[in-house]
Amino acid sequence: MLEAFTYILIIAVLGLNALVSIYGIVYGRSLVKKLISLTILSDTVLVAVIFAGFYYAYPIVPPVYQDLAGAGREFLVKHASDPLPQALVLTGIVIGLAVNALIAFGIIQAYRLAKTTDARKVVEVLSGVEVTE
Amino acid sequence: MSRRIIILILLFTATLIASFTATIILNPATPSELKGLAKYYVLNTINETASPEAVTAIVWDYRGLDTIYETLVLYLAIVGGLAMFKMSEEALLKTRIGLTLLSKTSTKIVALLIASIAAAIVFHGHLSPGGGFPGGSAVAVASMIIIPVFAAGTLIEKGVSSTKLVAIRGAALTALGLVALLPVVKGLEIVTNQRFYPASILGLPISGSLSLYNLFESLAVASGFTAIALYLSIPEEAHKGGSGA
């Protein structure tokens, strides 16, 4: 019962996290706050990917053999954590960091041209068109 | 402001109550064993890739082509960011004053420690948890603490320029592509590991191409993020006085 409750609670909290960060991306005024919300959303997705490979076992060990002969195979199949989500998240974090840096460069450049990071004002200054809500 | 806090508290309680009722009504069976695909990877990694580490085997062998394209995305993102900035290094040369002697000395020690740990992560990446991406990020952390303490201008005077860093990055990426392409010469598929590369050299287990991929990937990640840190360390005052955007 407790296992099922924690399982569902993690799913619900991930959903709540995604909801709040999407709210921040859509309604946030500052471009920097939009970027922070975007990083929270991407981290939520990465945690969800890790959670997809989750299962109850004790003790849990990394999916690494202790010697090159391949001993302990049966133990590893019963107790190793899922390697596939780890591999996907490993590359996902680095790619996310690079893309975030690209967005940060864009925000800094927009700040230098428009002297503000407010999304609506940046559009107004750069295009000359007034933004109505 | 207070309305926002009330809404947040309501959302939290709603999440708690919803998950509690869902547990009572549905009472789902939680997973208690490894999924089939993961089972295959864990069972066969040591025979098919000569690597006892399943994660590295997936990253560079089972899904090697995916990872090479992801490295390309990383490269394009960094080059795009640097191209957007288009700074001359005159503005950077104005930031020559670093921190005090005390912090400089301690930074030297800490950066050396971080770099040695990063080397361990990279060179053991095919045997223990780690690999090219985390090792390269660790090197980038070392350079990120060096840049503010010693000031970007001093580093550029010593010959560390973003052009050179991007060149290192390009060279590492080319080497990575060559490692992936080399098996084609013998008529094998691209990103072949065990049928082309040896599992060990002079009794040293290198897991075929996996250790080479880790080495070049860490070089690419470290130089790319160091270039980004160098560009982001320009203070706004130096930029205004410099050549302009």
C-alpha cells in the first residue's frame, strides 16, 4: 500500500511540477524567469524518464559488472537499476545545458539591444509594434 | 502575492489528496523487476561490447549513432551561441584584475583536484560509472572557477582564446567521427565496436572504441563549455566600452 502510494505521489508531483513550470513559461514576464521555468520543465522530464525505469528491489546496485569475466550475472539482473534511462538522461543533461546556454546568449543580446528583459517590451522595442494583452 | 501562495498550497494539498484517493481506489501493482529491454542490456553488455558498464555500452555502442548526432546538436548549439555574441577580444582584455592571492592559490589546488577527478571519470568511463559527458562537464567546472578568479583578460594574454577552444572542439569531433567511420573501410557498419576494435591492448581493458569515444567526447564537451564560460564572463561595463554588439 505504501509502495503504491509513493509511486502515485511521485507521478502526481512530477505532473504538478510540469504544470507550474509551463505556467512560468507562458505567463512569466521576464525572459530570464522564462528560462528558469524551462530548465525546471526539462529537469522534470528527465526525472520522469528516470522514473520510467524504476522498480522496487533491495539492495539496488548500479548496472556495472564487478569483473571482466561476467560473474554475478543473476544478481545483477535482479538488483541492477535500469541502464537505458540513465544513458538517455546522461546525454539529455549535456544537450539541455548547451541549448540553455544558447538561449542565455540570446537573452543577453536582447537585453543589450532593448535594455530590458520583459518579453513584451523586448518585442515592442525591437519591432516597433505595440503589444496588447 | 498572498493569493499566489494560497493557490500553491491548494495545489499541493490537491496533489496529496488526489494521489491518496488514487491509491485507495486503484491500488496499482508497482513494478518489481527489470524491464525486458533493460534485462537484455544488462545480460549481454559484457559479451557484445566488452564493457562491464551497461550505461556506457548503451551510450556509445547500442545507440552509438544517436549519441553522435546528439554531439552534433551540442556542437551547433555552442557555435550558434558564440556566433550570436560576435565579441572582439579587446573587451575581454579589459578584465584583467582577478581576485586576491589567497583565492588564486586555493583555486589552483582545487582546480587541480577537480581536473584529476575528471581524468579518472573519463579514463575509467568504460569500466565504472562515468564517461565522456560527465568527465567533460567536470573539466568545465574547473575552468569555470578558474575564469572568474584569474580574470578572462589574463587567460587570453596567456593564449587561451575562444577560437582555439572551438578549434580543439572541432578536432575532437572530427576524431570522434573518424572512430565511428573507420569500420566502414573493412565493410562493416558505421559505429561498429567489437568486430573491428580490440577489447584490450597489452592486457589493458579498453572495451574497443568505447574508451576512445569517451576521451574525444570529454575533450569536446570541456572545450565547448569553457568557451561559453569565457564569453559569459564579460562584464556589461567592459562590453559597453568595447567594440559593441
